[in-house]
Amino acid sequence: MKLPEHLGANLQRESESFPVLLSVDLTLASASLIHSHQRIILDSQPSMLKRIFNLFKSDTDGSHKARIIPRDQHKVSRKQISQSALRVIKQLQEAGFEAYLVGGGVRDLLLGNTPKDFDVATNATPEQVRQQFRGARIIGRRFQIVHVRMGREIIEVTTFRGHHDDAETTKNEDGMLLRDNVYGTLETDALRRDFTVNALYYDLRDFSVIDYCNGMKDLEKRRLRMIGDPETRYKEDPVRILRAMRFAAKLGFSIEPNTAKPISELSHLLLNVSDARLFEELLKLFLSGSATATFNLLRDYDLLSILLPGADAAIKAGDNLGLAIIEKCMINTDKRIRANKTVTPAFLYAALLWPALQAQFKKLSQQLPPAVAWAQAGQQVIQQQLTRTSIPKRFSLPMREIWDLQQRLPQRSGLRALRTLDHPRFRAAYDFLLMREDAGEDLQGLGQWWTNYQAADENLRITMVKDLSKTTGERKPRSRRPRKPKAPTAE
Ligand code: ATP
Ligand code: MG
């Protein structure tokens, strides 16, 4: 294999620094293995033999050798890359560091898609990166990254990750990585990434793509393959299970059998992930523009029982209407995202938790008046969901308003319709109502009535409300006269 110049240079540099090891190194001639040697020497000596054994092992299956795809053999072009990402890479290189474009940006460009964002990998430590850029902030504890702000864009810069072979102390008893701030080389970084198609690096020095994990082949075959042993990798970070769902749905990729196999069995590990991170991941799942496909995958892998237990139970109990409403919401969400329209998480959650709300309301309304049952059901469904994912108040409050308005929309007599129309959440609630009808719920033309009401002038609105008593028998609400004070009772 012909190495590009810069890798050759690395080889040279490292062989000069570590002559002792190179004398043991009879056959390990690839740049990637030399990279690993550097780590062996830098790390504690007792594990050296184990590491060397592992290196031989990895060499025999060949998976750790970098394949370099020259510029004329791939689709990535500099012109498609954000100027900000290019500037970050250039500046790091000028300061003497290695820096590459990696992750979704490279993957999506190779697929001919428009990347959502650009990630950079470097051998500079987070602190060194921070010192290079004025608008840079180190974020995260478990996994430190640097956010470099360039105008309106934020470029995520990560330091090459290293191996965790003998770092059991950084894992909990379920194998979950508690810290992941061991630094390494380009090669170890590639092996620490999640899927092979996410571990492709674009090198601005010669415009080549560097592939350590056979990502190009998987990209061609349109399949998602976990790097390393899938079970271990899911245990290290169970969110990778959700990332598998998201990428498979978004890219339309199959999940390679070994990568798919442990998912259902290990899904309970998602319960160990912080509820805030799960909330974020859940939103990403449904806001990626492929909510429908994602939702179907979540059902196929029985992950709804973990993420949305209320919806899961209701659907499994046969609530086909509830399921249809969620499915409509997923279709609408995808359409809005494709049209560059905003999607509010409150609306999304209102639909995802709707089947649970219905089931709980049915139960409670056997003993309680409807309004009380509705309010309590709403509260209980949110409580149950909070055991899995957080829902920040800025989303849960409007979500409850959307629900409450579903109760108010049928009540239109007197001034009620006008008041409901004035409600700040009316538009979302009206859309939700239309979605329920669209999913097959028979609300006796309520959606159309509200459509007409909004378009009508003042006089027509009055007539529409009057006509209601004829058609639906809905009565004007009793005017509430102040009660007479009770006559004092003699005690
Ligand atoms: P997107 O298009 O959604 O941004 P992405 O692949 O770029 O997709 P990011 O979340 O931006 O996803 O992460 C950037 C890269 O970091 C990934 O491509 C992957 O290589 C690596 N990565 C992110 N999260 C993990 C994880 N949990 N485990 C291992 N590697 C990860
Ligand atoms: Mg990304």
C-alpha cells in the first residue's frame, strides 16, 4: 500500500522517537500500527505484551490498515464544505496539529446528501483547541469536545480518542463508559467511533479520504456496521442503540446482522442513560426528517417500551387510533422538515403521549368527572414519561395546553368559540384536531367547523354559533350569576 506523504512523514517521525520498539517490529509496516506503537510506549508498560498481541491480531484481519481513497476516486469536494469548518482545520494545521473533517459531514457528502453539520477531529487537546480560537468553548465532562463558534456556525472539534483496553476503572458494572477522555491517534480515533460509515476522514492536505474501518464498502452497500464488538460498544454507550435507529432510518441503510442482533436484548441499558440525554436523543430521532421510518424501527426493535412506555402499552393493547395519530404526526413532521418549517417538540410529544392519555383518561373517568379525570390523566402520563426521558417545562406546558384545548374545541356556544380562538395555543390545538380526524377519529365535522369559523366574519361567526344549538343541541352556557351570600346560620 502506498502511503500518502503526510502519513509517511508520521512514520518517519515516530520511528525516530521510538527506536526500541521498532527493533521488535519485524512485519508491522503499516502506518496505522506504528501509530499504535506510540500509544504502547506512552501508556503503562505492563500491558505492552497484551497490546502487541492485539496488534498482531488486528493486522491479520487487516481491518486496522488505512485505505486511502485519492481525490479523483470519491465524491467529496472542498466546495461543498462549510467555510467555517475549512478555516478551523486550516488554523489547526497551521499551528502544527493534525486536523481532519470526519463524521456525518464526510458520510453525507460521499452519499451525495447535504450534511447537517461538520465535525473536526484533531490531535490537539481540548485545551489546545480552545487556545487557538476566540469563540471556543470546552463542553461535556464524560466526553469533552470543543465548540468553535464561527459566525453563525458551530464546529464540533474532538480530540483523537484512545483505547480503553485496561481502563476498566472508567466503566461501571454494566460496561458503560463513565469517562472517555483518553487521547490517542488518528487510528485509535477511528476505532472509537460508532459506525464504520461515521469513521471516514477527509484530509484537506491531499483531498483524500482515509478509511480505517471499511466504511467505504459499507457506504456502497448502504449498511450500518458497528465498529468492533457490537455488544461491548452498546454497553459502553447505550445511546449507540438509538443512533443505529436514527442513521438506519435517515440514510435508508440496512443494519448489518451482527450490529442488529444485540439491540433488543440490551435495550434496557438505555435506562442507565441520563433522562436529559435521552430526551435530546429522542428529539433527534423524530426531527431527522425520517420520523416515520424511525418510529417503525423503534417498534420493530421493541424500543418503544423503553422510550415511551405509555404509548407502547396502549398500542400493544390494541389502540389502533392512537397508533394512527402518532403515524400521522410522524408523516406531518417529516413533511414540515423537508419544507424547512419549524416543528415544535410540544406538538410531537402531545401526539406521542396521546394514546397513553386516552388509556388513562378512560380508566379515571369511571370514577371521576371528565374534567378532573382529564387533568389527572395528563399529569400521570407526564409523570410516567419523566421516569424515562426528561421533558423540559417549556415543552410540557404547551403540550398540556394542546391536550386541554382538545376538550374545549367541541364546546363552542356563547362566547366559548371566540375565547378558544384567542388562546395562544389555538393554532397548534386546531392542527392537532385535524390530525386526529385525518387519522380516522370521527369528531362529526369539528375540524371543518373550526376551519370555517376562522375564515368567517363577525356576523357569520355569530350565526355559526347560533346554528349549533339547532344541529348539535349544544346549549348556551348558563350565565353565572354571583351567588347570593348565604344567610348566616344561628350557631
Ligand atoms: P449527524 O448528521 O446527525 O450530525 P453525525 O454522524 O455527524 O451525524 P454526530 O452526533 O454529529 O453524528 O457525531 C459526529 C461523529 O462523532 C459521528 O459521526 C461518530 O463518528 C462520532 N460519534 C458521535 N457519537 C458517538 C457515540 N456515542 N459513540 C461513538 N462515536 C460517536
Ligand atoms: Mg455531525
